[in-house]
Amino acid sequence: QVQLVESGGGLAQPGGSLRLSCAVSGSIFRFNSVAWYRQAPGKERELVARIITGDKAVYTDSVKGRFTISRDNANNTVYLQMNSLSSEDTGVYYCWGSSGMSYWGKGTLVTVSS
């Protein structure tokens, strides 16, 4: 079955960096669209970054200039490079992919100290 497994989360200091990875395995070789979402405690899940048609990356305003989404199609891996982290970036980050059907990872926790 198709699986998305996130990794790379953890504790970071304000101004620090983390790189999240999403390893994709299973019967689907490649997703048409991929994205990263996040959810802070007591908050709604929000879209952080997405790769759309033509490999164009789209970001929510709060992370523009700091986060970069990318994917390695050969290795079926999606990345989220996060720089200049602040406490507002704390939350569980989820990987998402679609190829007609939608798939979600279990999430990885990112904590940025204040």
C-alpha cells in the first residue's frame, strides 16, 4: 500500500533550520501534486507549501523566503527546507500527495523554542 513517512522534525532554536523529508513508497510511483501542511495545538491545519503543475512551488505568506519545498522524483522523496525558524512555526508537519487519490503521512513534530 502507498505510504508517506515524514522525518526530520525535532527541536530547533529561533533562527535555526530544519529539513523535513517525506519518503513515498508503495504501488504509486509518482504523485501529480505534493504538499506540506502543518497544525499547531488548538489551531486548524494549514497549507504551508505545494508543488503544482509545471513544478511550480506555492507558499503561504508567512513562510515565503524562509521555506523551500522540493521533490526528488527518482527517489520518491519530498522535502521541506525550513530556515529562520520562529516559535510560530511550531506544530506537526504533514506530507500530502495526490495521484487521483489523496494520501497523508502521520506527521512529524517541529518545536521551535521561544
